[in-house]
Amino acid sequence: MMKLAKKCIWAASAMVCTAVLLSGCSSKTAEKTGAGEAVTIRLDQFSGSGASEGALKEMIAKFNEQYPDIKVELQSFGYDDYFTQLQSKIVGGSAADVFELNFENFVAYASEDVLLDIGALMGDTSGFNQTALEAFQYEGKQFGIPNSFSNVVLVYNKDLFDKAGAAYPTDDWTWTEMLEAAKKIRSLSGDTYGLYRPVSFHEFYKGVKQNGGSLLSEDGGKFTVNLPQNVETLDIMSGWVTDSNVMPSDAQMGGMGDWDLFKSGRLGMIITGIWAFSDFTDNCDFAWDVAVEPGNTAKATHFFSNAYVVNKETANPEAAAALAAFLAGSKEAAQIRVDSSWELPPVIYQDVLDSYLKVTPPENREAVFKSLDYLVTPPVVKQQSEMQEIITKHLNNAISGNVTAKDALDECQAELEQKIKLD
């Protein structure tokens, strides 16, 4: 488990890291721009849109206190529109100096030689969460600076657990204990459910890792979707709907979202991201808390991350890197991110960490950091969207009862081998 002492080491490293990183960029920027010569850096991003845009603008204001000669032009886009516009800009040669990429799309852009290798501009990187940092490396080069990361935990309704006479989740729980509690809660009423965990691409991948399986071979050269462990995983997950019905079917959901079902007080447990905390705090009129997510033969939890990348064609690489580094790794930006409940900063500072842990609910925020020991990343290929669509289609076939889990994954394996090229 991650201990606070370990976090303190990260914090000390982070402060050194950011000081070296930012001072290095500052001197290079001064050399590039000349005394008093202003440059303009365009920043396109999607994660800081809506309610989070105010926090991002606050970060930029802090950046300008240290870099008054770098003007930042911010453009924010909704996630659904962002990548369509980004592709058009790159093709047209009008992409921003700095733009945001998520982990799932990073490889597609890094492999097309449109990103600047910023490894030499970053200085000491030991203070970054290494999983987040390594996620944005391609062919041994650092093409992105992670600006945030988040994971997934088990969120539970304490009131429903009390009514059902079920013990609260612990770090030692497996799928067995989770199912036992879910059945007790399901028995409370016809419209109360014990668990919600969608059988989606990401949840299935994570479930596979929690059961000793994989979707790709270790060398990434072939698909392993129909391994026996994976078939067992799909059998168990689909059984939560079709056998015990501790998890509602789409028909039983009646168009309601999973968060809405939890907030209505009719769902005992939901496996979801830590970005739900602020919504649940505002909209749940019952006691709730979190725990490390249970696994079967092993523990695993999602790793989600976004990064700032620098356009290879930027006219001001040092200034662009300085902006990306500050927004991603500075203490000022980290504190703003935590205060706004906008995921976690990828660089850990002890006092920032302490302020995060003090915010309640949930009481057990320490579970967020314990979960970092179990981060896993899904397979990422150039044909990412097509791969995910194929796997999702066959998962849905199994959930609907049209085919067995084994047949669904055998058919999925064959289609992936036919349509997806693995380099």
C-alpha cells in the first residue's frame, strides 16, 4: 500500500522537479524572446471546459505572474467536438502551440510525427507520478506532460448497507464479498439494486486484469481476448445482470443514468471515477463513502490521464513547454486543481495532499491514494476507436444473451485479428 511517507518523498521530489523544470524553461524562454519581447502561445484544451474552465484560467493567471512576457490565448472545447476540430487543424497546419490529448488518443498523434519531443525541456521528472509520465512516452521519447490523472473506486451508500445488515467494504474484499453484499441490498425492495458496473470496454479490460487475464500478449503482438480467464470474467460480470440481477439491466434502468440511480438512494454500490465526488456531495441526501475497488484474483483500477503536448511546428517551443510544464507540474496549479475537485495533479505535494484528504465526504479519501498501487492502463493501438467498437459489440452480444461468453469472445478475437493491425 502507498504510505504517507512515500507521498512525502514524492512531495519533496516534486518541488525540486518543478523548480528545475520551470527555471530551465524560464531561462530558455528569455533567451528565445529577448528582454521584454512578448510571445503569444495558443492553448487548446477540453478537460477544463464548463465548470472547470474558471480553475484553468486561474492557473494561467498564476503562470502570467511568473511569465509576464508570454501571452496565453485559451480555446476550450467540449470533448465531443474537440478531436474532430483538432484533426482538421493539424491537417490544415493551424493547430495550437500547446494542445491537450487524453491517454487513449495519444499514440495516434505521437505516431504521426506532429508532436515535439519535450524530454530535453522538462528537467528532473522524478516528482511526477511515473505511471502518468510514462503513459505519454512513445518510442522512448517524452511527447506529453501529464496535467491530471484520476482513478476509480467503489462508492457505497452507507444507509443501504445499514438497512441490509451488510458490513461496509474493506480493502480485502473480492468480487465474492461484493456480490454477497449486493444480494443483501437487492433484497430490500424490487427497485433497489446492489451494484452498478457497466460491462463496457474499459470495465471489461479492468475486470480481465482483476482476474489474471489480458487483451494483448505481453509483447503487444497479438490479441488474447478469448483467454479462459477472460471468458470467466465475462461470465461473472454478465451474471450480475442476468443471474443474481444485483445490477439492473438497461430495461430496468429505464433510461436513468448510473449516477442518477445512485443519487436516488436506490443503489448500494457504484464503481466510478473520483470525479464523481463533487456531484455526489452536492446531490446525495444519504451517507456515503468509498473503498478500494475489489478484484477477483488481483486488484486493478483504471488509470485515466490527460496531457499537454507541444505542436512540433510551434515557433516558440521553449515558451510553449514553459506553459505546459507550469499548468501540469507547478504547486500553484496543483493547489487550484485540488481546490476545484478537478481530478488529481500528476505531481504530489504534501500540503496539497493534506488539503485534499481533509475534504469530506468521502471520509475515506485515503482509498484514492491506496488505489494508485493498482493502476492499470488499457491496450492502446493506432486503430483505438475501431478496436473498442469491436470489443464492445461482442460484449453486448453476451450481455443480451444472444451468445455465450465463450462464443462472444471467440468471435471477437477473430474479428480483431482480421481488422486491427498490431505493429
